[in-house]
Amino acid sequence: MLRNVAVALLDGVNPFELGVVCEVFGTDRSDDGLPVYDFAVASAEGTSLRMNSGVSLQVEHGLERLETADLIAVPAGHSYATRDFPPDLLDALRRGVDRGARVLSVCSGAYVLAAAGLLDGRRCAVHWKHAEDLARRYPRVVVEPDVLYVDEDPVITSAGTAAGIDACLHLVRKEQGSEVANKIARRMVVPPHRDGGQAQYIERPLPHPEADTIGELLAWLERHLDEEVTVEQLAARAHMSPRTFARRFQQETGTTPYRWVLRQRVLLAQRLLEATDETMDGIAGRTGFGNAAALRHHFVRAVGTTPNAYRRTFRGPEAA
């Protein structure tokens, strides 16, 4: 059962990610007939902590408070990607899992769980900016760079900021049902459910090439995403043989011409869905997908949600 919730704090904790956990589990909503959690924050580094925003916190509990928690949450903080963590905190997290508690991280809080070894052999979510670094530092961790959250019970990890709300509400829904989770979401004025496999809404920059022999060609491609071109045509435009062109393209972008063009088409579709009222067929034509069905197919594969749902997220229900 989910009754007792503790948040493990470190110096430099981020106020928003801490606030997410406090809002879901630390607010008394008994007037709405909702459960009240035995909630507390616990410091791993003394009674006085600095938040990332410059605010100071006075914390009543130490790590002993984690020993009775059904859920231990670890929010993000400043420089968590590069700092060392107190061994007694890592031990407390391991003991919690060993006795049957769940642990949940928000954004860079995943680094704490990884340092404790709790993500070894498990899939995890983290903010897309940290995904590559986390995977490099902890090669036994299976980092899912795009998703909102991952439930690898008893370990739950979430991406940046609002994805922490999704992960917390997911756990409430799992333990106490949709009615409770939906009521909490309604009080918070947030969507009651976003699937964890939905992609983070990010616009990935192009890889920085070590050389730039195809830079002009990439710029041309971005202006002609609505056209169908072959590798042979692109190679001729770059004044290379098709084999040399394919090899050089892979070296400088990290992917194939087909995948590069497909990703740029999806990115353009995202921008059009966010900023225009164009029809799906119109967007499909401008992005080179041809028709709305093909747009939907490729968009769902790349982003994890439909074009209509994506537009509603950014522009409201009336925009779909």
C-alpha cells in the first residue's frame, strides 16, 4: 500500500521537482475524500540545505525517515550529473528497495539511483539533455532517452519537470485507482494521464559534424523536404559518388540520408502543428509525407503520439 512517502533531499535540490512530489503526496485533500499520505522530507546533508534557486530550507528529518517509507522520492538538483552522493543515502535507498519500498526519481535524480546501483539492468527515463551522459557514466543502465517515465517496479524514473507529475500520478493510479489519480490531477489542473512511453517534446539539434563537406547540402534538404530525392541525386549535388556520399553523410550526421530526412520532416510537422491551423493533409504535403495517413504513421513512430494529440497538447482541444 502507498501510505508513507519520504523525499530524499540533497544540497542544491531544484524547487520545481521537489514541489512536484510535495504537491502530489504532501497536500491534504481529505476535503475531497482523497487519501492523506504520511509525508515528510528528509535531508542527507544536514538540517539546512540550499535550493537551486538560492532559497534555504530547514529540514526536520534525517535519513532515518526513509526507513519506514513506502515510497522514497529523489527530485532533481543542481550538478547532480557531476557530483558525488553521500554513501549513507545510497545505502538507505538500497535498503528501501530490499525491504519492498519503491523509489522514484525526477529528472537528474536518476543519477542518485544509478549511483546506488538501483538502475543496473533496468530501463530508466531521464531528461533528454542527460540521457547520453547517464548512459556513458553508468553503462549497465538502459537509458530510454525519449520517454516521459519508466516503471520498472520497484524503481520508477521520470524525465524533466512535468514528467515527474506524470510518474507520480501513474503510481497513484497503479496503487489507488484511476478515480483517486484523476481527482488529484483535477485539483492540480493537469492532464490526468500521459502514457510513460509518450515521447518527450524536444527538438533535437543536428549533430555537430567534425567536418562540414555536406553543410550546404543539408541546408538545401531542409528547404526541400517536400520533394522526393534519391541518394544518387544527393550524391550528384554534393559532387561525390553515391558510395562516398553515403559514407560521408554517416560520418558527419551520425545517420543515413533517409533517417535524416525523415527526422527533419517530423520536426517540421511538429513546428507546423504547434504554430499553424493547417490541415493534416496540408502539413503532410509540406513535409513530404504525401498524405495524412503517412504523416500519422511516421509521426507516431517518432514522437509516440498522434499529430492531433500533439496539436491539442500545444494549442488546446479546440485546435484539433
